[in-house]
Amino acid sequence: MSENNTMEIKIFNNLLYTIVIVMILFMVFSVLEQCISSCIDVRQGMYLSQGDMKNICIGMKKNEIFSSFGSPVIYSLFESNVCYYVYYHMYGNKILNHQILKLTFDLDDILIRIND
């Protein structure tokens, strides 16, 4: 066997070795990414318990509600008298719990409608 053939075989073996290492690293990172994304516990927004929601009554003033439960997560862009308390709990890719409470106020900032 000539020296050129031996050199080509070494280059080919090194290239093959590099490709195998890259493939193994790709598989390891793919598995790690799946484990990490499926194990993250995310709680986002303002959670209101059933007791909290029972304390919100038609006729309450906006500032009463905001001082008791904090500022809402979202204010409507199209209706200045509407706000939303939004909450969701995700574990990995699954939503375990979600809650949307829509409050509508009149022009005097008095609560006139509750939608949950």
C-alpha cells in the first residue's frame, strides 16, 4: 500500500470519527433539551382562589378591587373600562390550570359585570 493510500485512510477515519462524535453530541443534547423542557414548572399571572372571586362583587369600586387583589394582568386596548386577571400553570408542555377573569366597569369605575 502506498503512502498516499495510508494518508487517505487516516483522513477518512478522522472524518468518520468526527461525524460519529457530532452525531452522539446531537443526540445527547436532544435528550437533555427534552428533559429540561418537560420538567419546567411555570406559574404565570395572578391566581385568584374561589374565595377571592367570591369577594369580588358587582357594585365594587375599581380601586377597591385593585387594592385587594393587585393590578390586573391585562387592560383592554379597545374598551378602557375592561380589565383581565389571567393565570396559567404549566408543567413542561402541559397546561395544568388556567383562569381568566374579565371585569367590566362603568364610567364611574363601578364593577358592572364579571365573566370567568
